Amino acid sequence: MNTISDQEIKIKQQGYLDTDLPKGINLTEEINRLRKEKNAIILAHYYQKDEIQDIADFLGDSLQLARAAQNTTADIIVFCGVHFMAETAKILNPSKKVLLPDLSAGCSLSDSCSGAGLRALKEKHHNAIVVSYINCDSTVKAESDIIVTSSNAQHIIETIPKEQEIIFAPDRNLGRYINQVTDRNMILWDGACVVHEAFSLEKIGKQMLDHPKAKLIAHPEAQKPVLQMADYIGSTANLLNYVVNDTCNEFIIATEEGIIHEMKKRAPHKTLIPAQVDNSTCNCSECHFMKQNTLEKLYMCMKYELPEITLDEELRLKALKPINKMLELSQKIK
């Protein structure tokens, strides 16, 4: 294996790639060569850059990627997503090397909650079980009883007796939506995704006027007023399937706009409009963290097998239990 110091890899991922890459290198060919040579699998989330999605072995949402990570026979998992996703892959695969092209690819929602903070909340509600959205770090997962994704949250909450007190962390918008559709009163951690919180009701309203035949579809991480306007609410994968299968030919899409790349592939004849956000400099609904991974960083990551995700074994085992519980409870979900 080629070796490189942590400081060198940090430098390479902060703007010096053009000088480090050999002139005339074909990144796609080199990534494919390294993937075969090292028995590596590239997993990518739907919110990644288009070129990352196109080169991935497996493309999916959080639930699909967790399953793919659990089932892979590769020696190296290269996770093109954000940090908590790569951590989840490592939790499920302690013997495999898990790489993340850019360690600074974080998550505002994950950053809003800590294991210590959740533990303090549990002390105030001794009889509550903790259900945490997968968009959290390993310390939060370790304090949880069950992990959920937006694809399976409703299904899993409905398996829990109604009299059971539940703490739901860290996304208040998803938790509020699940409360509504399951007739619960879960205790909600006060966290949110900056991308899904940024949608502008005023701008979306104008988009709906400009496109009267379009359906507004939204991710449940969006705020309640956006969800109330939506014709359909679903996880990233469910939004994709809805666009493909619904008879409507025009959609306004209130989630991170990276998903539109795959939607265009599967439904090229349909008109897909990113919902606009309340931002003075840009109307785009892009996640800065998701877009930090690039083909250049992916190549460097695979070449040097860095940065690598590592976890304390005791913490990993604690975090594994609620993830396994999720996978067990969501077996019937496609």
C-alpha cells in the first residue's frame, strides 16, 4: 500500500489536488483500476455530485446504503456520503477498511445532537426508549434503542406500543411528521437539517403558480408548512419512485437537488424543478457537505487508502445494537 501522512492527505483534500494529480490522468479509468485491484466497493448517496453517482457501484438512500454496506464482500468500502454514513458502514463492518473521500463532509443535523446531550435527556425520562434517526454520530447511536431512516421511521414507530414513551432524535421535523401520521406524542430533540429547513414558502408558492400542473413532493425533514403544501411526502428513495411511477409529468422537488440526477435518468421525459430556498445568494437546495466529495478526492482516497474511519470497539458494539434492530424491523421494506 502507498503510505501518506495525515497532514499530507489533509493538504491534498483542501485544494492542492491539481498539482498532485499526474498530468493527463483519466480519473474514471484510474478509479476503476483501483477498485478492481483493491477489491473495493464505492457506495454513494443520491445527494452526491453527478459524476460520483455515475461511478458508484451502489447508489441509494440511507437505508439502502446501510443494507449494501452490511452485505458487501469487498475488502474496502469507499463511502461517498457524509461522515455519519461512513461510520455506520464501519459499525456494520469492523473487519473491513472504510474510507471517506473528505473527512470534513459532515452533517448539520448530526452535529445538532451528541451522545452526552441525549444521555442527559434520557435521565429526565427514565421510562422512555430512544429512537434515533440514522443521521447522527456513533455516540448518539450508542445511546439509542432503535435507529430509523426516513424510509422506515413510520413503520418502526408503529411496531412500538402506543403507551410506550419515546424520545426521538435528532430531527424535530421528521419527528413531528411521524407524530402526526402515527398519532404519537414523542419527545423531540431540537435538531434539523439546514438544507431542508431553508425551503422558501413564498418562492415555492410562486413556482406552483408558474407550474400549475406540477406536483410538489417533499422530504419529511422539511418544515411543517412545506409538508402541508405537498402532494406527496416521502424518503429520498420514495420520492424517486414516486416521480418514476406517478402519471404526473411535472414535479417541484423539495429535497436536496442531487436526487434529480437519478430522477432524470429514470424519467427523462418528465419536468423536474428543484424547490427554491430562502437564500439571498442562491436558490439551490444543495448540501455543502455532500458536495465536498469529488472524483479527485475519491481517486486520492482509493490510492492512499485514507482517510480511514476508525471506531472504539466498545462504542461500535453499543452503536451496532440499535442499527441491527432497525435492519431486523425493516426487512419487509423495499
